[in-house]
Amino acid sequence: MDLPAIQSSLSQRYRLGEELGRGGMAAVYRATDLRHNREVALKILHPEVLGATTVERFVREIGVTARLTHPHILTLLDSGEAGGVPFYVMPLVSGETLRDRIAREGALPVSVAITLAAEIASALDFAHRQGIIHRDIKPDNVLLQDGHAMVADFGIAKALSNTADESALTATGISIGTPMYMAPEQAFGEREVDARTDVYALGCVLYEMLTGSPPFQGANVKAVLARHA
């Protein structure tokens, strides 16, 4: 990733700050929205993902998720291309991820787990009624703000699942979804998944909130997927 080129391309709109984290598909940075004088989270797609789609198609598809306005969905504020790679912008949440909380506390109180699961389910129900499937529900993609769940990364899952050749993604070691939360139909390469895939993943997340560990683990990805099956 040519970060200086990206910073130069964004200089009229955003000022990049420190890196906040990175995953298999994107890196996230603290940034200042110069037009509105506010801090935001700016995600930059890893260049290797572009072997499976194009910048134009990604940006076009991710824009569809801007209509997901819901109390428990992290809103898409902006998207575009910088330095030859796609980026998208979300509100900067001051809290932690659900992954962070489980790692720190282990099993959560039943009342907390039920409340968070209901909030995530409400977000998914709203998105599903708009025809959008997340495909990567996991504790890392649930942010906690003032104790409430905010589901993130609808955009990247929607855009990649609609535009990418998944065999090309697999060739680069990237998949849409996370094995510990992946429904069998998604794990075994079904092209058309539906809302049930997200519901299955939410069930895995709820299990982990209640026990401190995901329902299926193994020595490698194949072992985990076999246990799901």
C-alpha cells in the first residue's frame, strides 16, 4: 500500500492520523474530515483485494449501503478512490469491540449477552429487509458504544460479495467470512447466501458471549469448518 500517495490524494478532504487496526481486507486509520472538522474512521482496502474486483465497481457497490441508517449500524459517511485503492469512511466510535470485551472479561453476564444479541439482530433484520447480507458477523465487527452494539463493515462485505470473483479472493488467501462464525453453505462456496447465513453467525457470536469461546474451534481452518458441517 502506497500510503504517501493515498495521503496526497486525500489531502483536500481528509488528514490521516494513526493506524487504529487492520484485518485481512482493510486497514483503518483515525482521520480528520477537513470539511466538517470532525474525527472519523477511514478504512483503506488492501491492494491485493483488487485482484478480485475493480475500484469503480467496489465504490459503486459500497455506496448502496449508505442507505443503512439504523441505531445499531455504523453509518457509511463517504467512499471513493485514493492512490489507486478504494476507501470508505465511518464515524469514529470511542468504545471497544465486542472481541476486546470478551477477551478481557470472558463470558458476559446473560442479561448483557441477550441485550447485545437483540441489538445486533435488530441491525441485521433492518439490513436484510433492504436486501443486504453482511456475511462476516463476528465480535470484531461489533463495536460497543456506551454499552450498545454497533454493527460495522456492512459495506465491505456487500461490495466484495457482489463484485468479486471469490476464487480470485481465495487465491490471495482472502475469504469473505470468518471460519469460526461461518455457516456451512457459505464455507462450502455457495454463491447465493441469504439472511440465514447472518443469523447462523449471530448464533455463534451469542454462544461466545455466553461461554467466552466460539462454538467450534480446531487446529486449522478445515477442522473448524468440518465441525460446523
